Amino acid sequence: MTKIIAERVRYSETESMKTLVLGLGNEVLSDDGVGILAARVLKEALDGRADVIESSLAGLALLEYFIGYERAIVIDAVKTGRCPAGTIYELSPDELDSALAPSLHCAGEMLAVAERLKLDFPKEIRIFAVEVADPYTIGGPLSPPVRKAFKELLQRVESLVKRWQQEAVPALATRLYANPEERSWE
């Protein structure tokens, strides 16, 4: 019986904890493509543990990407001048301001719209914003400081996805024991 429960929990882990990794930017504009490039690497590295999507959209146009996910990670480039290029900010939507993350400048508005429309929206959203040196050069590669931060960015996103999965298993097991109607194996 324990083995069956463990199998059910393992199967349900990915089924019940849908995670989105959304890489934003424009890969044609040097450092601005860091989110897109990270998403491409993470798609393979995460191996189905999260849905990984690339997008060049911004603002409310991103709303539909989040629907149906319990948790979401957004990766984007920012140019604030507040910190050196290559600095990785990890933020919640509440910590955003339009100067920090223009692609997500209306994250608060997007969350309010989702709540008002009662959309199935992530309960937890984390934003990884990379301070960039050059988001304007057409066809340019990532600048050296952003290239240097790239591996750390990937590791931090992978680590968060892994942590969320580990947190989901006990919660799912508790739910299965508490709700006999969800025990399909009985």
C-alpha cells in the first residue's frame, strides 16, 4: 500500500504542481535576450519539471501565459544603473517598479485583472531580473558581465524549481490522506 501511495504522489507531483518558467526579451538586442536564451537552456535542463516558454511580449499581453499554473518564474533583462551589469535580482511582483522591469511594468495590474476575473493564476511568482550592460545593440552577443552571470542565473532558477517540487510532495501527500475522494488507488 505504501508503494502505491508513493507512486501516486510521485505521479501527481508534476500533475498537481504546474510550474511555468517564462523567459522574456528580444534575442536580437544583445543583453535584452538573456531571458530568452536562459529559457532555451532551461527547457532541456529542467526536463519536463516545468513548462518553459520564450516570449518577446510585455505587460498585460503576458497574462494568458500564466493561466493554469500554480507557480511561475519570470526571467528578464533590466537596465537600471543601480547595480553593476550581471547583478541578478530575485523579486516578487510586489517588489517591482516600472523602472526595474519594464516588460513586467504592469505586473500588479495583471495580478489584479487575474483576481477580478477569477482566473486560475499562480499563487507564487518569482522574477529573476538580470542587470544588463547593453540591451540596445542589434545582433550583439551578451556582454561579458551578463555572460558571466548566466550560469548563476540558470542554477538559481533550477534550484527554485527543485525546491518548489520538494515542497509540493508533502503537501500533496497530506491532501491525499485528508481527502479520501482523491485516492484513486482505493
